[in-house]
Amino acid sequence: MRSSEPSVSPKLIPNTNQESPPGAKKQSPKRILVRWLQLNTFGGRLFWMIMVGALTGVGGMAFLFSEMIKYQAEDQVRSTLDGQVNAIASVTTAAETLASGLGVSATTLHERQAQYADTYRELTLQLFERRPEFVTGLGVGQRENGILPNQPWLFPYYWVTPTADGTNSDQPVLYEDFADDEGEFYPDSDRYRDYFVSQTAVWTEPYQQETSRLLTYYLPLFTSDDRWLGTALVDIDGDYLSELLNKPVFRQMGSFTLLTRSGTVIADPANPDNNLKTYEDIPDLSALWQDVDPDSTGFLEGETGYWAYAVVPGQDWLVFGFVPYAAI
């Protein structure tokens, strides 16, 4: 009787128990993997397509991540820089306000025909005793027969000796009359020629006086009919500005520097001995100075780190914040 099951040819069923033919070389797993990864095989091409895409994606993500970190750091640096710019601006504004108060009061006394020199000396002293701690000197000098028509010259000046930390409020007040016959007679001085005769409100470049660096603000005084009477002046301590800027810029690293538009160093906490004179003494900044826009803000990449800078409002001064690359 014929079986109902289909017959299968023995030749179609592989014999898994058969051994390799005599003389055939058995391939190692390593050799099989190398052949599989070759580009002339489908598996190899598929593998490398996936790997190249993955590596490209990882590289792109790493680049984007690094750029995000850089931009976040730049935003934080700019924010810290703005805070320091505002701190410097508050100092200059307070100094200018003090000079303006002295000028307005002296002009008012003149127009009310106050004819005694002691009146103007007492006015100057009272304002100086209420000065901010960073102010080291205050005075008012008249043009010839200006504030006092019956007296050729008048220049009461009160000052204190600057301290190392820029806090001068506890120092004894000293007095000097630049209109007497002792010491500097101010109409014959460079100061009178450079800052009085010009009749212009101006901040000086920083200058050395004994162990301190000072800056002076000059403010001309005019009557209601625009007649020049003289000039009031306020001295501030550069060491105070240096202490104000003595803070890290980013992640407890970096430093601030205050310079004039022309590149003169006003304050540099990283160099407390005041050895730096201009931007040319700061190697990394010297190479970037031609790229600095003194009328704007900026963020530059130097050889050793980033330099952010901003203009102090109302001044020809720039605050620079340096951050080494290691901080970012």
C-alpha cells in the first residue's frame, strides 16, 4: 500500500554531522569579522554607514554642546562685566555730583555778592567732610578776579592722604591754599593752563602722586550770563577703583582692568604695584587692541582666553574682563 506522506529526496537535506572535507582550512572568527566589515560586502557597507552616521551625530552634538557652553559663558561674563561697569559709573557720577554741588554753591554765593574768602573756604570744607570715601581732594580756584572781584586769586583745597585700600574717610583732613606765596601758585601751573583755561569739564588721565594713583575731575563755573568764574575740582583714588574691580570674572577665575579710551591703565587689581602703564604692557590685550571698538561693547578671543569689554557711561573709559580658556 502506497504511503500518503510525500517522499523527500535524501540529497535535499544537509547533513550537519558531516565533517569538513579533508584539507579544507577552518576560518577563525577574527578573519570572518574582517571579511564581513569589508566595503565590498553588504554587511560591511551597512555597518560603516551606521557607524559613520553615528560618529557624525556624536561629533555634531559635541560641537553644538561646546558652542552652547561658550555662549552661556559669554552671557554670564557680560552680566558680571555690566555690574562692574555700573559700579565704576557710580563712582564717577558721585564725584561729578560733588564738584557740581561745590560749583553751584560757589556761583550762588558770588551772585549774592559774598565777598569774603573764608566763606568759600568754609563751603569747600563742609562739602569735603561729607565726601564719599573714595574722594581724596576737593577745591575751587577762581580765574583772576572771578569769584571774588576784589581779590585776584582764590583757591582753597582740602585733601587727605590716600590709603592702600582706597578707604580715606578716617584720614585727617589737610588744607592747602594754592593762591598764597608758598608752594605752587596755581595760575603759573600746568594745571591752570591745561584744565582751567580750557573751560571744559574733563577727567584727567591717571597720574602718580607719592604711592597712589589719582584721577581728577575739573568742572568750570559760569554765571547766569555765561561768564566764567573759575573751576571746581575733585580728586579720586585709583586704588579704590582697583579694589572695586578686584573680583573674579567667571567661575572664580579671570580679572578686570579699567583703561582709558587711549589705552592708559587706570586700575588693574591683578597688578597692584601699578607697573602697567598702557594696554601694550598686557601682551594678550595688546594683540587685540586694534579690534576694540571704544564706542561699544565687545567679546574677543585672544591667545590665552576671552576678553569682554564695555564702555563706562558718560566716560572715555573701558572696563575689560579677561577669562582664561581653562575657565570655560
